[in-house]
Amino acid sequence: MRQRFAPSPTGLLHIGHAFSAATAWRAAQAADGEFLLRIEDIDQPRCKPEFEQAIFEDLHWLGLSWPTPVMRQSERMAVYEQALDRLAAMGLCYPCRCTRKDISAALSAPQEGHEPAVGPDGLVYPGTCENRPMSEKTDTDAVRLSMRRAIDFLGGAAEVARLSYSETGSGETVQIDLSAEALIEGCGDIVLARKDIGTSYHLAVVVDDAAQEITHVTRGMDVAPATQIHRLLQALLDLPVPVYHHHRLIRDEVGKRLAKRDDARSIRSYREAGLSPAEVLALVGL
Ligand code: GLU
């Protein structure tokens, strides 16, 4: 078994991250497997070296260890570009110049007549740029995956329905099947490469889980809806499919999900307040 924890250094880790990392680490220990750390820093302007340093320190303090050097996504842009080129060569991509504002304006047009769908990345893209060829792409364009073309490439809806992944989040192993309809209606043409960073979370995470030979992905339930996209990309790029474990989210006392800006619940502040690693893990039920 190979597990990983893949934080973005955009803030201090909070106790929800402690739960996620320790859950993955313990599963790896129990199976005599490996635990890897990966720094997901594709969004360079939001990432800071001091937060990366804090990730190392806080996780070590919790008692976790991992092989070094760690994989850093900012050093792998050429690999993501290759994966993108491959999808583009398969005819599945198009350049998109729409801003968030353009997208919500297109979706609020009265003729739509129904509530716009919201997917893992927000509003489902209305397809405005769908017919633009990749040859037209400029530096100010993002690149989107045409969900319909991707499904056709894989042999159509019936073939896509045969694709599945294992989910162990409930304590039992459940097979989750993909659905072409859910992908088209509920995810839509997702961004594979943002115009500013040249890749996206979805593309990078799938490429890197394969590159690191991750067999088991442990992460929060908030990312569970994106897993159908990841499974589809694995099928398109011939990548192995890990087992997924989406765990409960750690919430504050009013039931709100913890955010990185919530410094009061950072591992560091509990540590500075004198709690032991075991006491911090006990706060999240471990
Ligand atoms: N960098 C992502 C995050 O911090 C990782 C999600 C994942 O584990 O796939 O949410």
C-alpha cells in the first residue's frame, strides 16, 4: 500500500489536515506500506515557502515521516503539459476565454429556464467556447476538456458506465460507477489548464498519483465529487486507479468546515498552547 497526503502550502495546516494526514499515515503503517508527502503548489502566487516549511514541521511534530525529497508540483509543469498535449492530440480539448463573469452571465440568460447546475468546480460551463479549435489558443485562454468528446472517445455512455472506482470511506468497500450523464450535466467541460498556471488540480493530481504509484488515496469528503473526473482522466490517460477513501470533514462548533485562514485551529496554535501531538489527534477523534 502507498498512501499520500497532498497539501497546498497556502496557509497553516489545521486539525482537519492533521486528521487526514494521520489517517493516511496510520493506514500505511497498519498495512506495512508507505506514506508519501506531496506539495501541491501549482497555484504559485497563493503558495508561500514558510507555509511549506510549516507543513514539514507540523507533520513531523505529529509523529509522521515520509521519504525525501518530496514531490513538488511546481517542479512538474512539463509533465502536466505532456498530459495536456496528449488529451489535446486525442481531440478532446478546446481553448476557453470565458471569465467567471461571462459564465454566470451566459447561465443567467432567461431562455435557460432552469437553475444552473453546480459541479465540483462551481457553475457547470455552458459550452460557449466549445467549437474553438486548439490552434486558436492564446496565452489568455484556459483549456477545457470536452466531456462529450471524452465520453465518445471512450466508446460512449455504456462504456463509461463500466468505469468505476472503489470507495472505502464508509468503512466498507463500495464500487462507484461513472455515469456519462452525471459527468456531462453535473461536471461539464472542466478546466484542464488554467490560463495563469497552465494546469489544474484535476490534471496534476491524477498524473502525480500515478507517478508516485499511489495505491490508496485518503482525503476529505469535499473532494469526493471530483473523483468521477479523476477516474475519467485515468481512463483517458491509461493510468492506474487507486482505491479512494473520502473521510468525514472536521468542523468547528457551529458545524462550519475548517479553512486555512482559521489560524485558531491550526496544528501550530494548539502546539503553542501546550497540547501534545496525542492531544491534538484526540481533538479529531484519533
Ligand atoms: N491539494 C489538495 C487539497 O489540499 C489535495 C486534494 C487531494 O488530496 O486530492 O485539498
